[in-house]
Amino acid sequence: MTVLEHTLAKVLTEIVIQLDLSDDDAITPEASMAVLKLVIALLQSLREEDQRALAELINQCARDEIDPERHLTAWEAPETLGLLA
């Protein structure tokens, strides 16, 4: 895994965590879904092999999360993003 790949996986993980755990007053659920739908659509264009690789990179990021709530959200991120496991 390159530094670029790790960084991008961490960024995606952080986006999912922030959108999921943010207060509804900070960003509405509808706005969160609008952002996620765009990201999901882009990720769906990846080859299955690349989707699986990205899911594994995100899972590696999830393992690094110490906070239980962030860990759970990060662990669910590949499914949230519609990636193949």
C-alpha cells in the first residue's frame, strides 16, 4: 500500500465518520446522504478488485480507531460506501 492509497482510504473513512456522527444541526441527514451518494457513485465505477482493495484499506483504518463509536462507524464504512467485501 502506498502512502497515497493509505491517505485516500483514511480520508474516505474520516468523511464517513464525520457525516455519520455529526449532529443533525451541523449537517442534516439529507445533506449527508447527498454527499455519500456522490461518493458511492464514483466508487461504483471502480473494478471489483479495486473495490475490495479499498474496502480492506478502510478496514485497516478502522482497526486503528480507538474510540468505540468511531471504530464501529469506520468498520461499517465499506458497506456504507457500497464497496464489495
